[in-house]
Amino acid sequence: MVRRFDVSMTYEGWKNYATWNVALWINNEYGIYLGAVAFMKDYKGRRPYRDFIVECGLDTQRTPDKVKWLGKELDLVALNEMMNEFKEHK
């Protein structure tokens, strides 16, 4: 029996395309990545993704792929976990 993968459930391991897209830009655009690592160095809050995006002035902007940095469809729990992993980077 062949199992079919339901792409509507996940996108490259993320909840959806929008969440994957903003994570991709943060992790692969070196300047943003360095900013995220520096931001998380001393961060003590509970909403690191949102706070980082606001700090960078991206809260009303979109990625180059036209995805809102703070869109309603984003999986903020997963993005906060991603940001917290940056605490381990030097």
C-alpha cells in the first residue's frame, strides 16, 4: 500500500508555507540570521519571534516572497522555538 503525503498538513516540516517562508529567510539571509542570534543572546521575553520582527522594523513588511512577517497564518509557537534555538549559537 502506498501512503500519500498530505501537503496541506505541513510544508517542509513547518505548519504551512508562510511559516516555512519566514523561517527560511531568517535562517538563510545572513544579516537577518546574525541579527536574530544577537537579539536572542540576552532575550528574556516570551514572544521572541514577534519581538525580533518588531525590533527589526519588519512588522509591517513582507518577505521578498510576499509573505507577511507577522501574518495571522504563522505558527508562532514553532517560530518562537526556532528563535530560542539561536541562544545556543555563538
